[in-house]
Amino acid sequence: MRYGHGPERLKAAVVEPVGGHGGMDYYDAGLCEGLSEAGVEVSLYTCDETSTRAAAPYKVRRPYRGIYGEDLAWRRGLRYVRGSVRALLSAKLGRARLAHFHFFHVGPLELFNVLLAKLLGLKVIVTAHDVQSFVERLSVPWMVRATYRAANRIVAHSGVAERELKANLEVPGSKVERIPHGNYLRSIGEVPSKEEARERLGLSCGAPIVLFFGQIKAVKGLDVLLEAMPAVIRDHPEAVLLVAGKVWKDDFRRYEEQIAALGIEDSCVLHIRYIPDSEVAGYYAAADVVALPYRRIYQSGVLLMAMSYAKPVIASDLEGMAEVISDGENGYLFASGDARALARKLSEALSSPEKPGQIGQRALSHVREHYDWSDVGRMTAECYRAALGSKR
């Protein structure tokens, strides 16, 4: 069988309901474009909050409608099931041979998706973004095992994810494919100057700005960063911590109380909301450094996004971070959970007028070379063909 441009071109359905609701639209676009370049005819099935550019080389359908918001959970759950049925029936009728799911946790809805796809005769690919959920109640252990057992291939974005799949969930090594998360260079449009970005955000043009960006979760260690800030402010009295993102399964009041207890209210700017795509570039343009003090991580889209904006990142020395960052070369690493170590790294980065820019440029070169979506798409297409039993 021939794959590529022609009547027998491989067709696949990427089923990813989060999309524009939670910042996965960047990822979805990069993956689907990379797959299209690799000769796969892709249809993306996502939520009604996702927007895509008109010239996208793949089809976009939005069967997941009304699955987020304040409505009752059971109603949203039924809408999710309806969306999955519509997505997978559409994929089957469109002669797709594979369904590619993306999971951050596994519960009844995720297991339902995989079983329905198998019932319809589709091969199943699962990208395990988080092998074990960072909020334990969201995953059901036996469902996690059943889901990964049923999948034909499982994609891991990092070495630590690959090892946990094999060791903790007993997934056969032959089913696991190591494929990196792509960079964000394709999604970066016009970037404002630092001065313009800071003016829009109401920030001082001369102040050192530390950015904490993305969803606010307990595992992301914002409390560690707050604990580090008094020492940073002693070294750099005008330093400002800019926190931008919405809260997910966490209580932001505890951070507000910590800020008050530390007496750093005047040095913190809090934009606690979802940051739409149109505003993202402004936050990175305004920042001098980006802090990622995570306690747990498998891989980080925010890390690759910051590096794509040529920003120096100061991150916990977790394995998922250390696979990407070489300390002092294309970023900075500190001992996870150690606020004093983080403060020292932040002060070091902010003390040199030239070094952060140099590190940021090396970060950009690194993600351009090693995390290109064309390579990711090619590797994922090879994963698809392996799942189908093809030698090509």
C-alpha cells in the first residue's frame, strides 16, 4: 500500500477536546500541520472554543460543544459523550484508520473514547501528556491500565514519561513511542517591543520582570516562587513578579495570603484569568526571565513556549525540564522546591544585562533544532504506520 499524496493517503482523526479552552490549540495546530507535511490526511475533532486559521492544511470539526463552563457536570458529561460519538462516527465514515487521543488523566470519559474507537475498528494512539494525573481524583487506576492496555501505541513526550508507562503501568515497551513535544515557533506572530508590551500591561519600562505564565496548579510551585521573591527584591528592589494565567483545581486565596504574609504586594502583578492567544506575545515580550518552579512535570509546553520567544527560563531540575535545559547554556536549573536556590538563580539572571539575552537566543536555537513540528509530524506518522502494521 502506498502512503503519501494519492487516493490511498493515510487518514487519521486527532481527537482533542480541550483545544482553545485550555491552550491546547497551539499544540493541536503544530501536530496537525506536521502530520499533514508527513503525508497524513488529518481531521481534528475539538471543542467549540477552538479557532483555527483559514488556510490550515487539515480539517477542523467542533463536535464538543458546551462541555466547559458552569453548567451541571452531568450535563457537560453527556455533551462530551455526544461529541465523542459524533467525532468517531465522522472519522469512521470519512475512512480514517486511526484515532489519536490526548490524555492528561484517565477516567470514564477517556476510557469510553478508546473503547468506542476500538468498537468502530479504528486503531488507537494515545499521547500520555501526564502519565499519572497531578490531581489524583481525576484518574481511576483500573481505567488508566485498561485504557493503555487497549491502545495500539502510546506516545510519551519525555524519558520520565516513557519509564513510568513501562514500570508503573506495565505497558509493553513495544507499544511506547518516544516523540517530543513541538516548539511554538509556528504560532508566534508579531511580537511587540518590550517597551510597548510593558506599556500595555501597565508595567514600568525599567523594572526587572519575572514571569510566571500558564495554568495555576498546586504542582507548579507558585508558592516556591513567592517564597523566593523577598530575597530577589533585596538584590533588585524594583523587581516585579508578573503572574498570568487561570487557576485550575487550586485555591488562589492561599497565594494571596502568602503574598500578604511576605509583604510583597507592591512587587506582584496578578492577572488571574485565561490569557487569550492575542495577548500571549505581550506577556513574553514584557518579561526578562520566565520562572517554572514546578514540583512535578513530565514535559512542559510553557517551557517550550518561553524558549520559542527567546526568553531565558529558570526551572526546577526535574527530569522533564533537564532533558531540555542545560544549566547556564540555554536556561537555568535550580533544586526543585528550594526557594533559596531559586532566588539565587533569579538574582544571577537579573544581575547581568547581557547574559539573559544570550541564553534566550541559545534557547531559541535549541528548540528550533530539536523540537520542530515537521520532525514531530514525521515521527508521529511513522508511529501511525507501525500501529497499522505497515513497514513504511
